[in-house]
Amino acid sequence: MAGKATTPDGREVELAEIGQRVVFENDLVRVWEMDLEPGQQHPWHRHENPYLIVGIEGADNRIDPIDGGEPRLVTEVAGGVIFREPGEVHMLTNRGETTYVSRLIELKKA
């Protein structure tokens, strides 16, 4: 696990890794695999480094921040690339009707 966080109601939760499986790693990057079936969630986690998301099979997803803020609805497309800064603890849910498949490229600090 990758640490702990506290929900707004005071519950302490274990944080998951940012992806399901590391498929490549060197001194500069770590590449994670992510596959979510419709309705499946990836548990609470936090990105410590900037990262790229490369869509393999797109889906409609929801990002829920642990602080109780507004969920963000995002559509990720096959072949799309998104850059994100590290930040809040959040959970990812595939709210679509297709399997979501991506590779997350974590940019390590040099």
C-alpha cells in the first residue's frame, strides 16, 4: 500500500497503488497498467509524481476526491494522452458501458 488518508467523516483508509500492475520501470519513468470493467472502482490513491495517461480502450470515468469535493466526470478516449500533476487523494470509477484500459506513465523526479 502507499500510505493512509482520512475521509471527511474521520475514517482512516489505506491508499492503494496508483495502478494495478507495473509493466515497465527505469530511473526516469514507471508505467502502470489499469483495466476497469464497467462499474468497477480503483480505490483511494494519490499520485506523488506528474503523470501521463495513455488511453488504450476509452471509457467514461468519474474521479471522486476524498475531501468530499465535486466528482469530476471525464471521458478518456482510445489513443488519447492526458497530462496530470500530482495532487489530491481520489478514487476512479468506470461509469461507462465498456472496459477502460490505459497505461499510466509516472514521471519520476530526476
